[in-house]
Amino acid sequence: MEFKQLQSFAAVIRCGSFTEAAEELFLSQPTISIHIRQLEEELHTKLLLRTTKSVKPTPKGEMLFEYAQRILELRERIVQACSDDGENIIHLGASTIPSAYILPEILPKYGALAPNTYFVIHQGDSKEVAKGLLEGLYDLGLTGMRAEEESLDYIPFCQDRMVLITPVNQHYLALKARKDVTAAELLRGPVILREKGSGSRKSADRFLEQAGILEEDLQVVARVNDQEAVKNLVAGGLGVSILSQRAARNFQEERRVLAFELPELATSRNLYIVFRRGVPLPEYVRHFADFVRRTYLPTI
């Protein structure tokens, strides 16, 4: 019998649902089912009564639930007592948009709620964050792109969209005043692209593909791996670019660039909380992940 099995079992009883228990623990539903089955096999008894509408404990399941709560509570007290002055450190991998525009917004709020939790932030593109998670370097990840990796689970927590930004000059001001300007028209001049591997670049590529615009037909004058550098180059008049609306917001509000909306279906994307599948998160990491999800959930 393992703590992770008891944790899954207790969550199913509390939530009354395998799906909600999986979301609470940041595990996949099949993993929750495996944990329950292992407990039932070890104890040689049925613990849950499943119907199409509900999940309820058997009499033996109710007894185990009471014991499990005490065991898990005691375990948490032991962990807290043995930790350094009750301090928790979360190693967090974050891609460009989450690290630059989500974390500065969320960490001060969370710091007031959990003053004994500290963060070590590792910034990279979405692929680098996935690699760090798989290697066990990070406890949790925040990315703008899913990786094709079965060992990772992705939970959307926030929605972002792409916009096309241009320098502020008479030409683009005149286009801004029109209602029928097209993306193809805006992209006829010099274009600045993000580097491969970023979620922003993938979203931009998806838009260009759906718009029938080939990259080789663009006049690409720079490929840049830094979002702030892209904005400064656009503001300086080098060219136009497609990037995150969150990233462009401050330059747009300061009137250093113009922002043109693009079709939402082609340019909206999710930001994700990422974690290793089947590896239970420590309580303090799960608490932070749940805080992020609840903070931004109304936006998706």
C-alpha cells in the first residue's frame, strides 16, 4: 500500500468522481483507476460502488477513507516538520509568455497566500520546459504549446491569442483606419519572426497556413528568440510581426506599436500547466497549480 494510492482513493471519495479527483491531484484518470484497483487487490475487497452517475464507498471503503485521511494528514505533518523551517521550494519551468506575463502577475498574489513557498524559475521555450520535466529537473511547467509526449499531462489554464503588430507611422495608421485591411496586405513589407520551438511561433505558423500565406513568400528581415526584442524592433520600424496579445499589450498601451486583430479561430491558443504523468505532486506544488488554474479559469 502506497501513499499515492491512498491519496487517489481519498480524492475520489471527496470529489465523488474519478474525473474530478484526477483534476484535483493533477493525475490522469487511468492513473487514478489503477491506484484504486491496486488497493482493492491488496485488501481483497471492493472499495467503491460505481454507477453511471456517481461513485460511492462501500462499508469497507468508508472505513478505509477514515484511516486514509489520518494517514495522509500525519504524512503531511511529518513532511512539514522535517522540511527546512517549513519552507517549500518549487522548481518551475516556464516558456516565454508565462514567464514574462503570467508569473509577474500571479506570484505576488500567491506569495501573500503562501509566504513559506519559494520559486526557482527556469525559463526556456515550450520544448525545453517539456524536456526539463521529463528529466525531473522541474516540479511543474507552464507553457504555450503541447509536446507530443505521452509521459506529460497538459491542463489548459488560460487562453491567449495572437495579434499582428506594426510600427506607428502614417502608412499603418491609414491601414488601421480601414475596416477591410487584410493580413496579407499587412505582411507585404518586412516581417520579423520568432524562433522555432516557441508556442508563439507555432501559433503564427498555424495562422499563416490557414490564411494561405507561405513563409517563403514573406520578406523576412529577422528571426529573433526574444519577445521583447521583437517588440523593440517593430517599434523601431524594422518590420511587422505576429506575437502574443499579452506580450504586445504594454507597447500598444504606450502607443509604441499598432496592433491589428487576426481571426480568433486561427490565432487563439491555450496556455498549459504541465506535469509528469503518474507522478504525484507534493501537496505544496499541487496547491500552487490549483491556485493558478482557479485564478485564470474564467478566461478559457
